[in-house]
Amino acid sequence: MNFPFYIAKRYLFSKSSNNAINIITFIATLGVIVSSIALFIVLSVFSGLKNFSLSFIRTVDPDLKISSVEGKSFFYNDSIKKLLVKDKIASYTKVVEERVFLNYNDKSHVASIKGVDTNYLYVNRLDTAVYFGNWLNYTAKHTVVVGSGIANALSIGAYDFLESLKIFVPKPGTGYITSPKTAFTQVNTQPIGVYRLTDDIDKKYVYANLTLAQELLNYKSNQVTAIEIKLKEKTNVKDLQSEIQNDLGSRFKVQTREQLNSVFYKMLNTENLVSYLVFTLILIIALFNVIGAIVMMIIDKRDNLKTLFHLGADIREIRKVFVLQGFLLTLFGLFIGLAIAIPFILLQKKYGFVMITQTLAYPVEFHWINVLLVIFTIVVLGFIAANIASGRISKKLVE
């Protein structure tokens, strides 16, 4: 057995004659255990919160979205239809989107109308977010579904036949508006459902039948603003994006869900990074206890070190003893911490015993990358702490 490792292992698991050193070593080990638990749980919680937040984005945004580079709309023709007949595409839907002005019972709100066809729910399962009323009735052209933010702003209820939701959009043209009555195109609609996702989305969209949106905007039957695509499972999104982009040419842009919500993704990644750095800083502070414990051990074992030195061990080997001792102490605390944290996360994911509200459990996700990140962080910082502490050993100390 390696001589420094053998001595380090003996020092680690044997009690010191000085009870204060035993207490300091116990506190240092406990600090590593608690830090390991905290770091892993925080990373798992943020993974869960990220997945929970992205679940709303997945509900409303497609895997891929095709839109025009120049102008708001384009014509869906046979050439585009042929390009979308691919084995990797599960379904696609045509949509029309535009900013509109809403009026209901003398209350006003600015939002966006999104006209969708009968394939929409095969691409985005927004019907699962409807908590009051029903999804669009495709046979009743003037039915709409509004977000809860819009419903609250305008005091809208579903199936209120006494009052219609008026949707206005400016007519295309140039020059000054001479008459407000002739400057806008108006349709009267009947809200039949209210959906709830996020505050931004709930205040932004009114969903309507595609034909109604096209008539409101004076579009032709094959004129749309975007085509949204759902891919089959295990399809490489980036590869298919490049393939469709090459087929369509520079007049169109093909965007992934991440590109459509780039700011949101960056915010989530930044929050995750900041949380990791904050808890790493806490871990660094906790590892000062490891440095202190090793230094106290060096002082306590000074006579033994002199004996080792006179028996032929050089300073480098003696330092290596305490580097390994600190490393083993950190490693011991790390695995005890993970042995506690991993079952806790798995149980929380399955049973949800820690709740945010009465009906919503704290979202967590178990990822091996988080386990490896915790191991890497604590092992590296523990090794650095042990090296700092063992640097106190000099030839003067053991002579």
C-alpha cells in the first residue's frame, strides 16, 4: 500500500487524544455533508423548475416555426406543402397572427389574435390549458378562446351571449385617419373558453378560427403568417431545421422553440448558473473548516511527523499524507451527502411531499449531470483546501 495513503487513512479514522481536534474534524465533515446535500438539491430543484417552466412553452410553441423574412405573411402553396411531407414531421398547422384591439363592455385591451386551423391541437396541446369552458368550435366560426389575463382585464366569461367580444384591426393603407369608424375592420366574437399558462401568454393571445382571422385581416384563403411543425420523437431538431431551411431558401426563416424563446432560455440558464456559483461560494466557506481541521491535525501530530522525517520520509511525502487526509475527508462527506440527497430527490419526484401550494409539489428532476457536477466541484475544491493546509508543513516544523 502507498505509504502516504496508509498514514492518511489511519489519521482520518483514528481519534485524536485532543478532543477539540475530534470536534473540529467532525464539524468539517458535517460541513461537507451539508454542502453536498444543499448543492445537489438546489441543482435538482432548478432542473425541475426549468422543466416546469418549459412545459408551458412546449404547450404554446411548436418544435419548428416557418415564417416569412420579408413581410408579415406568405402564401401556402403546393411547393411548400410538398416540402413538409417528411417522415420526421408528425404534423403541421397553418396560423395567422396579428396585433388587435379588443373591446368588451366598454373595457379595452391590446392583444394578438391567433387564427388556427383544425390541425393546431396536433402540434400544440393548448386545449389542456383551458380551465373554464371549451376549446374552439371549428364549425362555429366566430368562437374564440381568451387567456385568463385578457379575461380578467375585460371581465370576460365564457358563453356570455348578452355581450360579444369586439376585435378591431387597422385597415391597410396610407395617410391620416379621417374617420375611426372606417379605419378599422371589426368582428364580433363569442368567447367559449379561458386558458391559463403564464402571465405574459395569458395577456397576449386570443385564439380564433383561421378563416375568421383571415377575413379580419383581409387575407386570402391560402395566406398565412406562419406554419408550425411538430416533429416525431427522437428527431434531431437542428438537422431537420437546416434541411427545411435549405429547401425553402432565404425568403423564409425556420426557428426552433429555443430560438423563439431565446430570452426566456437565457434567463433560466443564468439563474441556474448564479445559483450554482452562490452555493459553490458557501461550499468554499465550509471547506475552511477542512483547512482548519488539517492544520490542527498537523500541530497535534508534530512529534509523529518528526519521527517520519527522521525515518527517511521527505517533506513532499509528509505533505502528501495530509493532502490525502483532507481529500479523503472531503470525499467521505461528499458520498454521505449524496447518499442522503439522491433518495430525497427521487422520493420528492415520486411522492411530492414538499409542496409549493396545496395542489402543487415542488418540481425536481434527477439528472446524472448534476451528480457529476457536485462530485467534480467538491472534489476539486476539497483537493485545493487540502493542499493549502498541507502547505503549512515545512522542514523547520519536523526537524
